[in-house]
Amino acid sequence: MGLLGNSNPSYAIYYRKKVKTVITSKVKEIKTKFKLSVSPDMNKLPTVYWTPKMHKNPVGARFIIASRQCVTKELSKDVASLFKLFLLQIKNYHRKSQYFSGVKTFWVIDNNINVINTLKSISKKKRAKRLSTFDFSTLYTKIPHKKLLEVLNEIIEFCFKGRSKDPIKVDAHGNAYWCENKDCKDKKYFKVDVIKAVKFLLENCFLQ
């Protein structure tokens, strides 16, 4: 991670001996900004653990940040639900666009089913020519936060276009729905709340 001498732009030391101070501060911020309460068992920071990549020669290393219990867990779950709704909305937009233009412009998948079905279809037609796969070992930690925020904010603006006054509610099961303000009894997020939540999570990715 570059904390022991090797420079690494992805990580920086912060409050090395004041973990409780960081947690207390974030609990207050989450309650004030997003009206979410953090249960006592979530008053933790994520920790890092290591697993081996046995298929590599020599054996490689995979570092995983365990955030099953952490101070930002509830907020990050809500944001994940919001972006699942956005993904469906964008997918439907491009599906209609493809219908009128004949050009496919959406290539995002959230599981391998579409890939497998496409490969089966190509194989049946005997049109397969070549298959290539690529792996980026340090892709996500190299994305500049400023640029990432710009792109995510563009997506949020696009999805709220025409519904800027309507909030999205997140129910107890983690499902996100568009709703009129008067009908929202669950947690609700307006456009400004979503933008604020994304920025907060990106700027508060603490680990120990």
C-alpha cells in the first residue's frame, strides 16, 4: 500500500493512533447529513486481509478490505441500491435507443449470464472467430477520485433528468424505487442527497 516507504498515490496515512476519533466523527456526520443511525456493532473501520492466488506462478497475493461491519456500511448499502436502480434505468434507455437506431450502445453486465448466452448463440450459428479476455490488477485503485466523482455525478444527473423533484426510497429489504415525496415512508434520497452520499463515501474510505 505504500505506507512503509514505497510511494503509492492510492493510500495515505491518516490518524494512525486515533481510530476511535475517526469513528465517532463519521457516526455524527452520517447521522447529521443522511439521517442514518449507526448501530454499535458497526462502530469499526474496515480491516485488510490477504489471500493467495494459487493459480499464479509464482503464487500471487490478493488483498481484500473486509467491510462487513464498518461505520459506513448502512450508507454504502443504500448507495449500492440506488445505483442498481440507475443501472436498470440506463439499460432501458439504451434498449429503446437501439430499437430506433439499430446500434447497440450498452455493454455493461452485472453477472455472467449474458456472456454465456451470447457465446452459446454465436457457437450455434458457427460464427465465432476469436475470444480474448483481459485482467486489470490495479484498475480501481488507480482511478482519480476527482474524475470518478465527475463521471458518477453525470450518471446521477442523467437518471434524475425529468424527476429532479422526486426522491428515491430505499425500503427495509434494500430495494430502491422512485416515488412522489408525499408517498415516501421509507428512507428517501433526493438528487442532492445521492451526490452528497457518493462524495462522502469516496472521501471517507478509511481502513486499518
